[in-house]
Amino acid sequence: MNKNLSNYQPINSYGVIGDCHSVVLISPDGSVDWGCLPDFDSPALFCRLLDAERGGYFKIAPTDESIPSSQRYLRNSNVLQTRFASISGEIVLTDFMPVETLSAWPYRGMNNNTWTREDGSCHCLVRSVECTHGELSVTMTLKVSPNYAASPSEVFMAEDNVGAVIAGGNQYVGLAIVGAYRVSSFSVRVEQDEAAGHPSIIVQMTLREGENVLFAVGVGRNLLAARRLVEYELQQRNFDFELAHTLHCWRKWVKGCNYYGPYADVVERSALTLKMMTYAPTGAIVAAPTTSLPEDLGGTRNWDYRYTWLRDATFTLYALNVLGFTEEARAFTHWLRRLSYVDGEDLQIMYGIRGERDLTEQRLTHLSGYCNTSPVRIGNGAASQKQLDVFGEVLDCIHLYRRQGCFERYGETLDGALWTMMKTFVEHVCEHWHEPDCGIWEIRGGLRHFVYSKVMCWVALDRGIRAAQQLNLEADLPRWYTVRDQIRADILSHGYNTPLGTFTQAYDDEALDASNLLLPLVGFIPVDDPRMRSTVDRTMERLTDENGFVYRYLSEDGLEGSEGTFSICTFWLVDNLAMQGRVDEARSLFERLLSYAGRLGLFSEEIDSQNRIALGNYPQAFTHIALINSAINLQKAERRISEHHTDPVIAAIKLHSGNARNS
């Protein structure tokens, strides 16, 4: 193991639980090492993931740290259990964040208050530890480090050891201890840390078979509210009922999944993970719930993903839609309508979860970073970039939603403000498609004519035309037809390198880019077109590692350092192979990639397959989106070949007609 990893858990070893407002990451040894409460974008209260010495954490585990553990999710849920077993005894730690409902509707609106739930109680993290066999000594350590460990904190103990309030940096955390009186051996103390300014609450207890203690953490608006949580509200809540209700909510939601293929377990886990990354109050979707997990150990490519990229969100909705989950798309569509913009020029590529536009990028120099990989960043400067592909992705999302009959299902229509927005986007593309941009990968090395951006401009025109045609909506169709044809001709003229036999990253270029694997998936070109088949072959020859995993690109991008293979790109290759009838190759690559998931089936953004380590923010929506799509595309490919008993190429052509999104 790399020496820098000695104080850090592997990124994909963490379990993740959430309540569609925020998530926390829980290590195999029972420690919450990352947590922003009450919302995804709240300043982190636990950030040991980004600084093993300074960052706060919340650990419950046997006092004997040598006792091994195992983790699992309770069936069909995002409730996590960590089991510690030894000769002398066994304890089970059950972690969850209570939810009232997983319905994405109704949302509360952009200017929401997420400190409290619908029933007036606070959002909280619940950790219940029970001895199921023998006897074990258990230690609970709670170290809250407010404001990403930048602000000192102070502990105020409640009477009778029922809990404590930790305050600092205008953040107020309440810890309630429930059931301590049922345990024969129980003690609480506070340890000061003068250097870091973050005292720790230490609970020592011995649990015997059948005994359990519950710890609940909530956040209040002020010191008084946090004290009220500790002494009254959290003490009075029935957490056994809330656990049962939370399990019911997750299981009821995931029951709507319409995938029943051979990869049902990993598809279901991916769907549950994507659902956790939706922000219930507004319908927004975060790209990942973490910041600054590095794309290269020792490098500088560390970014904050706790925001809503229009691209990532629409990809997420596509994956959920094909599984049968449509409420999330409805909520997101309404979030889109409420964004603040004047015209297409004013549209940002990403927003805060409440529609915030200001996502100023900052460096937290006091944190050393995961495995000492700095800088640690909050905010994201890419918000100001010009990325023309987002217009196509947004319109494609609405197109799919409409094609699946979702407007009718919810008694809505594609007209009024939504159609006005779509027309605005199409007209903007008509005026600006020929301009250079920063591309899908947010390259910081200058504007270029990226092929994928041009293709998605074509998609924007195509989806707008289809909506106007099929619904008889007002539009300048003659102009739209002309521009769509111009874009296509331009791409085929400048975006395909005939001597190399591949679509390239940018116009009149030789560098490859994995985003071109999306061209048949969005309906721009048939999957069996010789140009697309050779693009797939060149990608496999020049843009993969020894395991066949795909890099985004290998060209200069204006940033220092390197990165791992991008898992979403590898799944795109699986899709192309499956759609071309190369099913055995596709399945082999798919299953090889699955073997690099963490033990709980979760993926980060990238993989260093040589060292078998996960890289980048975690869990990554992009990766789980692509996993779902590839599982479905594999199933369709195998079904078509089986049903038709025909030449694989012919079957692939038939498969493509059912897969392209432009029908």
C-alpha cells in the first residue's frame, strides 16, 4: 500500500447513507469520516477523509481495534450495518438517516429550509450499536470539526449524560445518547485538543448480549435549538419505528425498478445510490456528495462535486427513467424552470442545489487532503465555463421524459414556460453552435471546437424539431432544419479523421476522446456505420489501459498531473460493443469493471487499475448512471441475438433502432 494511504481508508471502501438532503460516508471500522449536515453543500462537520489529523469524525467500534469487521446494506435499502465479531462477543452497528417519504413530489421550492422535516422534527444521523453475542467493550468517539475544520469548537455536556452540544463556526450540533441507562458499564468524558481546537467526546461502555445504545446527531439553527434537540426532541423520537419506516420507504421506492436481468443486484444498488444524490426540497441532483477526492494521488486534480451539473443531472434522469423512475425527472424539470437566467447566454453549466449561481472556487489550505493530496477545494470555477453541449443534454432529457408519456401521466403538457425555455435554448444553439467552448471534460487549456459539443448542438436542434413537429408547437422549423443539417455536415467534415479512421477530440485534430462513444447513443450516427465501428476500434487500441479500461483522453488539457481511467467511458465502450453485436467482448469488459467496485458495490469516478485503487469523488453519479445503461444495453443485445438467431451485425442494427434516443 502507498505510504500515504496508511492513515486513510480506500475511497471505495466506504459505505454511504443518506436522506435525499445529504449523505455521510462510513468506513469499514465504523467511523463517519465525511459528513455535511443538514445539506449536501453545508460546511463539513466531519472531514477526516480530507485530513486524517485535523478532520472530525464519529466512530463507534470495539475498543480492541484488532477485531475484524464486515459491512452490508440491509436488503433493498440504504441502511448500513457494520458487524464486529470476535471470540468474546459480537456487536452490530446499524446506521441510517431517517426519511419520511422518497416521493420526489411535491418539492418545497428553491428557498427552502432543510433544518426540519415535514413533521417538524430535525434531519439527523442515527447510529445504533447492539451486542448480539457474548460481551464486548465499545468506544464511541465524536469529534466535530465545524466549517471544514477551520473553526474551533466547544462542547457543552447535558445533564445525566443524555448527550451534548458542540458549537463552532456558526454550526450547532446536538448529540443525543439514548439507552445508556440500560447498560451496566457506561462512562462519558471530554478530551481537549488544544492544537486543533476540536475537543472529542469519548464514551466507554461494555455491552452484553441483548444490550444496545443509540446515538443520534442533529443540527440546530442556534445553540438553544441544538440543546432542545439533545434534551427533548431526539430523546422522545421512536427510532425503532423510524428505522422500520425508513426501510419501508427505500424498499417501496426501489420496487419500482423494472430491470430483472442478470445484474439486478448491482443495478439496484446503483439506482439506490443515485436516489440518495437527489435533493428532495428542490429536485436538484448532485454529481457526487464529496469534494477534492483526487483523480491522481499526489496530483492537483481535486474538485468539488456537491453541485448540480445540468449534464450530470440529465444523464442521471435518463438512467432512472429507463428503470421506470419518473418522479425524479418531473421534479428536476420544474427545478429547471425556476432557474434564474435571461437567455441561453446566461445559462450556467452548473448551479447550487437551490439554484445558486455563485460557486466561487476556494482552496482550504489548512487541510492536507486525502492521502496528503492537496489542494482541497470548495466551490467550482467551471461554473463560469462555456460548454455548448449542455443545451443538447437538457433538451434530450425533456425529450425522453416526453417520449415516455410522463407529461400525460402527471397531467402536464409541453407548452408555456417549458416550451419557451426549450425554444430559447434551440435559438441560442442556432446562433452559437459554430463557436469554440471548453467541452464536456471542462478542459482549462483554452477554447476549442470539440466534436462532442458540436454533436450535442445537433441533438439540441433535433430534439427541438421533434417536439415542435409531434406536438404542433410554434417554432421556426425551416431555420432549425437548416442549422441541424449544417451542424451535421460540419461535424462529418471536420470531426472525423479519415487517415486515422476515427472521430477526434476536436476539429481537424488527431487526439482521441472517449466522449465520441456517445455519438450512436444519442442518435447522431448509426452504431454500425463504418466510421463509428473504426472509432470504437481506435479507442480500444489507443485510449485504454492493459485491462481495457478507457481514459477520457490522453492529450494536453492545461492541467498538471495525470488521472486514472474514467469508469463512465469504459461503460460507454461496453454499450458500443453490445450494440455492434460484440456481446461476448462487451460482457467480459462489463464484468471486469464490476470487479473493481468496492465491497458494497459502489464506484468512484476513476480507477487506477494497475494499483487497484479508486480515484476521484465518491460515490460518483456518472459511473452508476453508466453501469445501469450498460446492464440494460447488454440485456437488449443478448435478447435480440437470442430471439432472432441471426447474424450479430443485423441484430445490432435492429438493437440500435430501439436504443437511439431520437426516435
